[in-house]
Amino acid sequence: MTWDFYRKSQFLKQFKKLDSQTKKRVNSALEELANSENPTSLGIYKPDMRVFAYNVGKYRIIFSVRYSENIVDLYRVCDHKSVYSKD
């Protein structure tokens, strides 16, 4: 089973700012999410935000899953300390 992505505008903005090496690592992580049986098993649940965080080096991919539609919503890709900020 493969999952589709819905990239929120915040995710797209943050992704654009990453260096090329980090973009490669993030793309590789997204490929792993897309091809996983259950994407949530690859992330750590953040109950206060009701999302999952997938660790990619010092960066985090913040996402949630819509099982009925087979979609992974990508909210943010940022360093650990920025995960909770509003930037």
C-alpha cells in the first residue's frame, strides 16, 4: 500500500529553506512514510498537538494520517526547537 501526501503551505515553505543534503534526507524519509504499512508507526505521537513527529537527524517532519482517504498530511519540517513555535 502506498500513501499520498498533502503538503500544507507551512511544510512547503520550510522545505524550500532546507539545504540540499537535508532535502534528500527528508525526501528519503517521505518515501519511507509513503511505502509503510502504517505511517504512524514511524513517528512519535505528540498528544498535545495531536500529530506525529518523524525524526530526520535534527529535523522533524510533523504529520497526521487520514486512514479513510489514504493520505498523510504534512504540516511542518523543521528543527526540534521550532516544532512548537508558530513560525
